[in-house]
Amino acid sequence: MTTTPEQIDRWRQARSEHQCLEFKEAKNQFDNKKLYRYCVAIANEGGGHLLLGITDKAPREVIGTQAFRDPIDMAAKLHDTIGFRVDIEVVNHPDGRVLVFHIPSRPRGTAYHYEGAYLMRSGNELVPMSEDHLRRIFAEGKPDFLQNIAVSSIEGADIVRLLDTQSYFDLLNLPYPENRSGVLDRFQREGFIIKDNSLYDITNLGAILFAKSLDEVPVLSRKAVRVVVYEGINKLKTRLDQMGHKGYAVGFQGLVDFINSQVPTNEVIEKAIRTTVKMFPEIAIRELVANALIHQDLNEQGASVLVEIYSDRLEISNPGLPIITTDRFIDEYQSRNEQLAGVMRRFGVCEELGSGIDKVVESAEVFQLPAPDFRVGQVRTTAVLYAHRYFDEMSKEDRIRACYQHCCLRYVMNEKMSNQSLRERFNLSEKKSDAVSRVIRDTSERDLIKLEDPENTSRRYAKYVPFWA
């Protein structure tokens, strides 16, 4: 392999470092253990390149490196230490010597470790993989849950009896076939059913999307969505506990409507007219429910998506831990169940890659709600929507979370956060500039945001970007 200086310059133009591309200054030396850790982490993320002799901050200047003067010897040490081959290439860039480490991807179903730690990238850090992430890697190559058989050896008439085939064509605005064979052929091409001689099998994908009643599919009955409504702000008194029954595609709109009907209301007076509004925007409910369905770990036994409605908040949780960190939900996207997500997108149930969380955050800002909270527990991931609170009623954590999410939202919209934009987000007047500046300072101290231009000494006109920008 030959890396040219022109290729080096193209890599330097990347918008930011990512899981497969890392720059390090390493002007004189680079720690061996740190090198081993980066090679393991990048290999676990699918392989990529580590470049020494280039600053990791824009504009990423080539300064040259004196590290590892004997690349062949270092490559041998790497192989002996981490157990796989990493090619090291010396590139004589016009501005200095650059070392390029070509790191291969881990084999399918395998994760690499260094000193017992299975490492991955998370922002600018190297962190151990979660158990959930490791289970997914080790399960690679095994039959996908959605491709497994839910119901086997049944007649074509039973397919139409068990699955709401009409809804499939309605959701795609297609005419319903004139005969049953047309329906079965279409479902077969989609992978919803499999023909076995004269009989049929229904896959988990077909059943979980189109079952008229998940209760009739025992293997999926525990995958139905559960909605629980409580009387107050805790679980002491339950007013309603309802299990869903329909498949996700055919029952989605009804589910969202039902949740929305149970959400508390607020009375608002505008121009002397009293109106009643829902506590949470429907679009946020819709996107979070879709997100929970698509990103749940379907291999978790006896666990389902859970919607809990309190008098002051709404919590939507799904089994499984997130593939990406919660602070990157707005700008990154990686689906645990891409086949399910792809079908749901075609039906208009969920948004294109990653934009659903953007809409949740944006709707919270429009409705002047506290920023949504994304929490990771031992086995579940939870999204929380809070009822309206004025700025003075928000905790420090509420304000920092809102500031960070606002900064992310502005950035993905190709805009930048400022004191003014954050004041508008909190619905505050210019008199509150100092209070908003404190929020920005607190968020900066958490290393969640940074100045767009570090050379700018004017805080009044400063603009900010997320830490990962």
C-alpha cells in the first residue's frame, strides 16, 4: 500500500476525527501502551487509520514526528502484543514525516482486547465496551432474531388470518392484489413469510410488524408495548396498565394516539381565551416510541418497550443499551435492527437516519419544555420528557442539558449557538444575558461545548459548537 501526501491532506480535511480516523501530534515520541490501545479500539470499530505527526485540532497542521524510527520493529511489537498485524507506513509529506498505521477490522464475531479491556472510541476517549455491545459482536454470524421463524407450517389462508396484510398495502399506498397469491408473493419477497413446499412460515419480522394479535404468536407475545399511567409523580398508585396487541407497523398510529390521550393537559390563557393543550408535543412522543421500537434489543427475553406516564413527565424505555453514547444521539445514528428500521422508514413510521431525535429536541424547545433526558440503566435505555418548567425552576443539570442539546441542534442545522440563541431557547429577555452566560460557562466546564473560535476574546459575540465538532 502507498499513501501519498495528497491522501494525507484529504484525511486532514475531514470534518472531525471519528472511529476510523485519528490524528496525534507525537512530535518526538508516542507511548507504546497508548498505541496498542488505539489500534485495538480502531480495529473493534471496523478498522481505520492512526496518523502521527499531525495536530488533532483544526486546521490539523503537519508538524512531523520522530516517533518509532524503526517501523518494522514496532510492527513486530504490535503483532506480538495485540495479536494482529498493523502495517506502518512512513510518508514524507512536504511539511514533515508522517507515520500512518493501517489498522484492519476485527474478524466477524470477534472483539480484540488489550490487557483484558475490550476497547472502543467514545468521543475523544477510549472506553471499555459495554456487555451489551460485546454480546452483539459475539452474536454476529448467528441467525438474526428477525429472520427466525415465529409461526411454521401453515396454510396461505392462515397468513391472511394472522397478519394484517391490508395494512401493508395501505401504508405503501399500493392497490391490494386481486387474489391471495399476489399478497403471499409480495410478503415472500419482503421476507415476512417463507414458502416451504405448499406451506408457509411467518418470520419474526413479518409477525412483529403485521400481527393482528401478538398474543397469537407466543414467541412474540412479550414484545408488545406496555403503557402504564400513574396518578402522581411516582409509582405508588397505578391508574391504568395496558398491553398492546397489534404488530408494530399496523398498531403504531393507534399506539401513539392512545399514549397521547393519556398524557396530562395544561390550561393556557391567550388573549383572554382559555385553551387546553397536551403537556408533551405529539411529534416527540411519536419519534421516541418509534426510536424505542427500532433500537430495542429483541434478544432480551421477557422484556418489551415500556411507556410510563406520570403527572410531571413521560418515560419511554426499551430493553438493551444504546450502541452509541447518549450525548451523540442528535448527530449520530446506528440501528440495532436495521432490517426493522428500514421497513418502518418506508412506512413513514420513523424518520430518516438520526433525524428523529433532532425533532424531539426541537419540539421541546418550541414548547418551552426542559431538555429531554436520555438515561442508560443496567439493561434498559430510557428517554424522559418533562412537563413545562420556567428557567428559574430548572435545576443546574436541566440547564446544562438544555444548553448542550441546543448547541448540538444548532450545529446539525449548520448554525452556531450564541448567548442570544440560548436566551431565545429559554424564552428570556436580554436582561438575563448574565444568567445565560453562567449556563454556557457551566456547560463548557463539563467539556460538552467549546468556542467555535478560541481566538475570539469577546464573550458577548462568541459562538459555540459541541465538544465533538
